[in-house]
Amino acid sequence: MERLILFIFTFSVFFVYSEAACSTDTGNGYYCRYKGRIILPGRSYERTTGPNCFKCTCSEDGTFLSCCDTSTIITSFPQDKCKVILVGCDEKAVSKFDESKPCPGPISAIKG
């Protein structure tokens, strides 16, 4: 029973984060639109420079748009030893005293 409860809890946490990282919208049957950008049916648009990297895909029939975050976001780290820097689309925890070294402590992150 404990394993079942642990599984349900873990699944629920991942489900919430995965849903938070994606959004949907409707297209008009001819194309999809994301913030003024037209995306043709069956095609994708990807933002690959941070922060806030994402990929949007228009369905084959142009009626559905799906956009998902593709960034890694640091959610917790030892603030007395580390700091967060942006590398491309992803946040990275590094030593506060030497950015060329990784953070010497426990780190939590969410991958979009």
C-alpha cells in the first residue's frame, strides 16, 4: 500500500509540472498563430535562446497549436555556496566563488 501511495504522489507531482510546462490553443484550419507569428500546418517554431525557450507545433490540419517550455529551471540550491546563471536556454547552478565549477550541494530543477 505504501508503494502505491508513493507512486500516486510521484505521478501527481510530475503531472502537475508537465502540464505547467505546456499550453494549447486553437488554429483556424489554415494556420496557427503564436504571439503574432504564423505557423503553418505540420510545422514548428522553436525559440532556442534564453530565457524562456519553447517549441510550438501546429497540427497537420491547422486546428490545434501546442507550445511547450524547453528550458531547465533551477528550483532550489544552497544559496550560501551557489548562484544560478543562464547557459543558452537553461539555468545552471554554479559555485558562487568560481563559476567554472558546479554547485557543491543538492540542487533541484524542472526540465520543461
